Amino acid sequence: MTLERRTELGEFLRSRRARLSPDELGLPRDRGQRRVPGLRREELARLAGVSVDHYVRLEQGRSLHFSAAVLDAVARALRLDPLERDHLYWLARPHTDPGPARPERVRPGLLRLLASVPDVPAYIIGRDTDVLAWNDLAAALLTDFGALDPGQRNLARLIVLDEGMRTLYADWPAKLRDVTSYLRFGGARHLDDPKTRALVDELCTASPDFRAAWTAHDIKDKTHGGYAYRHPIVGELELGYETLRLPDDPDQALVVHTVEDGSPSQTALRLLAAWVIEPARPPAR
């Protein structure tokens, strides 16, 4: 799977065209059968108010110097949401190659912030969904990150390839789609990074489920939400999460889980916390 910018741009635009119905947009019906789902290029160009040649050059990535007016018109015609619009801008505009990615470091202040929430699972996620730091409850809920080699502490890789993760999430296919969409969202900033390319190639080769989710070209930021878990020790629990992103480093974010007061999930989480600290207790005399 290539992550070359022009290829990504074309595949993204084609995927957005494919999800639009000509009938829904009031376009004339064809007498014959369409060879492709969704809108044709000329139909999209007409809706956007640009020439067919101009749109074709955009979708084929023949130039990365399109005006904001053209990109906005195409975004409106494709009914892109704000995140998808920003994604289009990122792919369709030239960017300076930042060079090889440097190893990520977590600021001491962010580590202190992580340590200040010991009663709920929390972790710090970085570029390509690498898990950079975590508290004990996050390890107890998700997996023992400390027992993994640093190169294996990657959320997307774990969700896709680890059987324990597959059984942990009550709706694993939804979690797979979420983490794939988030990986694509962040990966757009690092299309030239060999590490990003290697991760996507690995997962596409190893998992048809990931490959299908990746080729859908959906994007999603990790802001807030929730998942239902089937934990092997404490059973079923439902947790929300909130994401705090660093304003000066968009690749890093603190993810903190939340639980409803008085709920069975809060009881289960407390049991999990007690299980975490049990080995540290001195033996009874």
C-alpha cells in the first residue's frame, strides 16, 4: 500500500465520490448502468462549478497548487465534514518534507499529568498510534505495555493483530474502524515517513479486515467517545474517554478514560484497581 501524497489524494477523492448518490443530489438518471458507484468526475465538477479538466487534474494529483476556492468548492460538492475538508487541504497542498521523524519524547509535565489520574485508565499516544506512556490501570485494562518491546507498543498493531484485544472489545469491528481512521488521520502528516509506511504495509498484509478499513479512506480524530469491554478479570464494563491534545505537538495526546458514578462499570473498575495494587500489599502477619 503506497502512501504517496498524489495517490492518497486521488483515492480519497474517489472514495468520497463513491458514497454520493446521484438521485440524492437531484442529478438526471442514466438510461444505462453506471460502471462506478456514486458520482462521475464530470458530475462532481459540475456540482463544484469547476471545469472537468481542472477536477481531473486534482483527482489525478497532477498538481499540488490548487486554490482555496477550488478546494472549498470541491469539499462542498463532496459534502465533506470539517475534518475531511482539512484532510483534503493537507493532501492537495505542497508541504516541506520534514525529513526522518525523530524519536518521540514525552514532556515531564505531561507525565506528571498522567500520574495525577491514577484512579482511571490513562495513556499517552503519539505518532502512528504508538503508546508512549501509561498508568497501571491502562495496562490492566488494555494490555501489559511494559512487557512488550518498545516497537510493539502500538495501538493499531495491537488492535489488529492481538487476539486478546479482539476479545476485549465488545464491538471489535467498530474499534478496528476507529483506530484505522485515526491512523489515517495522523498518518497524513507523515506520508514520507518510512516508519508510517512500514506499519500500514504490515497491517494491510497481515489483516484483510484492516486492509478493507484502510481502503475505505475514512478519517477520524480521537476526541471523545466510549467503548464496551469484556475484561477477563472483572467482566463487562463501559468506559468513556476524553482526549487532551498538546497545542504545540499535534502528534501527542493524553487519553483519559471516564466512568459513570454509581454504575456497575465503576464497581468493576474499582475491582480492577484493587487487583492492580494487590501484589504490592505486604503479606498478612
